[in-house]
Amino acid sequence: MNKPKMVIFDYGQTLVNETPFNPLEGTANSILGEMGRYGVEIEKQPFLEVHNHLFQNYLYEYFGIEFTKSTVEIERIFKNSACASKPTENIVKLLEFLGTQNIRTSVISNISFSGAFLKECIDSYIPSHKFEFIIASSEYVFRKPHKRIFELALRKAKLNASDAWYCGDNAVFDVDGAAGCGITPVWYKGAIEKSNKYIPKSERIEINDWNEMIDIIKAL
């Protein structure tokens, strides 16, 4: 196992611990279920992302609702109503350590919210760290575990897959998805939902606390 030149992070339940997302608290509608995003087994979820702005356009125009606020502000109101978030334990410590080791960092997130809003969220929860780039699936068509979104990150970083680690909580999207692209997966279980029944099929590093990852990298 090589010391990584870049560590790529998932967002929800990895960088940030979110309470269970309840779209009904944000907007009372079943369209998200029809899109295959909620209430659908992981293996049956689509590989293609639908941008939240498109979802908003349909939903609010369907009900004849008009807004004077920007699309990003509408997203902010929706998300803040649907879930609460805070940084995962010791993530700031890990990011500071990676900085001292000159290990680059970035983010890939399966998220329908805009890239601008995702960056805003990350900057608000972890203001002390600046990621090299942030990839929101909403802006790039493909969702994890599709290899193309991982390949995009590698091209942006100008790295081979063997030079990167990917940290995430989801066994299928994050662990198996990264492994399928040749990236070393790190299964972060510190914020994983107890009801998660999936186990990765791929070889991986498993950690329950970010301090464990610091120790692993120190030993390389």
C-alpha cells in the first residue's frame, strides 16, 4: 500500500455527519421517490444525476409556486429544513495532518444540490480547510459508483488511481465504486447508519475514527 498523494472524500456521513435526510420536511412531495433517489435499494438507484434546480423547476411550477429568491437560496432553505449537519469527529484533525504531509485533498459527492451550494456547505462546516476541488454529481451527470466520476477526479488531479485514496461511508457507492476504478478505498464507519446492511465486496481499509487513518498513514 502506497502513501497517497491525494485523499478524496465523500461528503455526507464522511466529512459531515447529517441527521437522516427527510425530503418531506423540505418539500411535501413524492417525486424524489419516483426519480429513484429515496426508498429504492442501492443496486437499483440510477447512475445518472438529476440536478436539484431541475427538480425545483418541476416541483414548484407544478404547484404554481413562484419565488423571488435565487435558486441557491431555495436550495439552502430546503436542505436546512430537511436535515441538520456537523463535522464528523476528528475530521478537522485529519485534514490538518494531511496538510502537514503535503497530501492533497478533494471531494466527490453524490448530491443533487448545486456544486456552488455544496462548496458553501463544506466551507461553513470546515472553514479551516480548503479542498483542491469539489465534484458534485449534479454538475457532472454521473453518480458514484460509476467509474466516470472517479476518473474525472483523477484527471483533474493529474494522478494515477494508485496515487489516490477515497474515503466514504457507503459500501457500494464509495468503497466498491472507488475500488472499481483502482483507487484505494477507505470505509469510514464512524458515522455509518446502524441500519446499513451492505458490506463492501472489495478489499479496503476500514476505520471507525479519523485518528486511525492518521496512524495508518504515519506507518507508511
